[in-house]
Amino acid sequence: DKAIDTLVVDGFNYLVDMRWQWTNEFAKRTSKSGEVDSQAMNRDLGLFLNRFFGSNLMTMATRLHLNVIVTCHIKRESQITLEGTKDRAGKVNKNSDIAPQIEGSFRQKIEGLVGASLYLERKTAINEKTQQRVTIYKAHTSLSNAMDTIVPAKNRYGLPNPLDLTNKSLYEALKEVTTNNQTKETAK
């Protein structure tokens, strides 16, 4: 057995924020008129993230046969971002106003690079038996209505939607479901 089978990059949005800050401090781009060229800087950020994610992180994980979990906060997109302006295109999937909290266009690309894009939700409810307030945790694993919008979750692993996380970690729930799926496949 290997010592490590899963690599977790916790808080990918913070890595992106740090790179954006670095770009603003050390790789600022200006137009011919001397104004800051934020589109060129966003393009540079996107190129860096594509290289880091696709060429470095995923290539290493594939070579070493590692599972990769990348966490990221989400944000609500503004109406202007959804619809676009005369100078910038709108969001391709206008059904949902949530997206990874990542600067630049990479937030639209990242979900196409992974095998599962899960959206975690925490909400409170009243337990019907005890009438006590309880906290429910779940992971949305496929396109569904939740969080007052359409959640663009997806997975290619046959995960149930939603995946109950109450009283267990996401890792425990994923391991349990994938182990059960492998056992069912083996039994066939």
C-alpha cells in the first residue's frame, strides 16, 4: 500500500487570490496608453491556472495514481456577469447564478477539468420527532434545484444526489459510496 492515496488542495480560491495579488504586484500589464490592462492580467492568471491545474497537479496525480480533491468557496454571480455587457460575454450557463469564487474566467473552466464537481450545503431544519432544530449537511452531486438556484454539480462516478454528510465527513461519505459501488460491480 502507498502512504498517500488522496491529495487535498483545500481552499483553491485562496491560491488563486494569492496569484492574482502576485500578478498585480509583479506582473502588472499596461495598455499602450499606460492604463492597467486587467483583461491581459486576467488572461495571464487563466494561463497560469491552466498550467498549474492541468499540467502540474493533475499530471502528478495521474502518474502517482492519486485521488485529488480541490475545495473552493462559491459565490453568487452578478446579473451583469450572467448576462454580459457589450464588451464582455456573459456566462455560458445562465441557469445558475453560483460559481466557484475564483478570479477570472478559470471559474468556468475548472468544472470541465474534474470528474466530479460537488456543491456542499448546510441548512437547518426542525426534527419532526423531537421538534429540535438540527443542522443537515449534504453534497449536491448532480444538476439539481438547491441553494435558491440551480446547482451545476456533476459527477461521473454514479454518486447519489444529494449525498448525506450529516454526522460524517465528505471523505468518509465518498469512500463509503465508492466502496459500495465497487462491491456491487464486483458482485455482477
